[in-house]
Amino acid sequence: MMGDLAGRLALFSWRPGNRQDRCRSLAHVRLFVVRLFVMVPNIDELFSLLLRQIYFQGLSHRRESVLLNGHA
């Protein structure tokens, strides 16, 4: 189950867009968080997964920046 949850977290990413897209994204974020709380009753495990995902997304965005701009 944890592998499936980690996979779902990996698919989730924040991409800014116009206002309508952001509102739609926020609705998806709310639904996503509610589903996470249902799927992972242990709050420590949930926060650990979320923090890990945030960290790896940050690395991914930094890597993209380096590839596009030539520097971090």
C-alpha cells in the first residue's frame, strides 16, 4: 500500500496557471489531502511521505532550472 501511495504522491505536482486552473488545482489538492488522510491513518507516516515528496519535487524543479538556464 505504501508503494501505491508514494506513486500517487509522485504523480501530484503543482503547476501554476491562470486563475481557473489554480482554483481547479486547489480543489484537487483538497480532495487529494482528504483521500490521503483516509488512506494513511498514521499521521507521522503521512507527514513523512508528504515531506519526502516536497523535497523530491524541489530537487526536480531545481534540476529543470539547471537544465534550462545553465545554473541553479
